[in-house]
Amino acid sequence: MATKAAQKRLTKEFVAMQKDPPPFIWAVPDEKNILTWNYIIRGPPDSPFAGGEFHGLLLFPSEYPFKPPGIKMLTPSGRFHPDKKICFSMSDFHPGSWNPAWSVATILTGLLSFMLSDEMTTGSVNSSAAQKRHFALKSHAWNLNQARFKEAFPDYCTPYAKDVPNMGEQHKQHETPNLSPPTSLPLFTPPNTMPFASTATPTSNTLAASTSSPDASKAKPKAADDASGAAEVAMSWGQVLWEKWRS
């Protein structure tokens, strides 16, 4: 049972979520237990999770906000073990690094940033970008077969994955062409905590240009242009999430 402090804080955070949801994220408390929240994370464009719809749980202790929640992702993603607790600096695996000022929006923004990184931890899995894209493609159909998803998100039980309220458009409109974070800036590192992502370097398929032709050095292959653009966008989404968290 939630304490009065937890009840008050989580009610306030639900109001805040409705007014200003983070990019690609939506979350609601369980109608019967405010300590259990269901969330949806939509995969950012030009990431291996693009188009995906990932359902999970935040399991708050009765002592919240003075203790951190447990975090699970239920939808298979190729990034986390389904229905297993995820260890990162804002979860109940690290109570010593928890900051009571953090909120539902902060936690889920951090989870998405961690999801976009390659950092391995308890609860994570290693898979290729192609496998992640496969899981993203199948994610909505998988969710529609889950009673918990249908109960928590009846408005999202549509033939195709429905956009969450903030799909990141307003953030992208204000970006400059070169908005990737500095190489010294982690993808997401809360202050005074143990960082879980040491770099913001996206992964991409290795592109090899033939040098057998004298014209090979004169024209850049289109595939290389596409891969470079996707990498820049992926890095810029890391910066968007970082700025959102900082604010």
C-alpha cells in the first residue's frame, strides 16, 4: 500500500505526464494500485527500434520517492529480457545512487536513452540491429495479444501502433544539422550516479568502398550517405533525450 507521500507524489507525476510527456514515452498508473505503472516506449526514428511499441512496468515501493522503482520491459525488444528486472542507475538495483527528485518522466527518459546504448547489464540481452528491427516490427501485434497491455492501454489497441502524445516532432524542429553530443558526453549519465553508458557512439554496418576503379574516390556511395545520415540522427536523438533529462 502506498504511503500518503507516495500517493501524493505519483498523483502529481501523472498530472505532469499528461501535460508534458517526454519524447516517445507514455505512462499511466494501474487503476487499482498507484504503485504500479504501465508504460509505452516508441522506438525513435533511424534507430533499430524505429516503429516499435514497447510495453513495460514501473514497480514503485511504498517508500517512493525515497526509494527507486523496479523496472521491467514486457515486450520482446532484442535489448532486454522480457519480464525481467533491468539494472541501471535509476532502478532498485542501485538504491544508493537514487535521487528523490527524479520522476516517472526522468526514469523512463533514462531507460530509453539506456535502451539506445550498447551497455550490457543485468536484464539486458545482446542482439544485432537486424534482430532489433525484427522485434520492433512484431511488437505491436505481440502487445495486442497481452491482457495486461489491453487493460492498461485500451486506446492503443488499434490495428496499427498508435503514436504516443509526444513523438518528438517539436524537439526535432529545433535541431541544427549537426547536433550530435560531444564525444566526451555520455549518452545519458545522471549527475552523482554510476554512469551506465560511457559513449554516445552509434553502431552501423561497415561500408567498404572499392578502390579498384579510378573514379571510386570521386563519388561517395549512396549507401554511405544513408548510413552517415542515420548515424547523425541517432546521435541527435541521444542529445534530445539528454537535454530533456537535464531540463
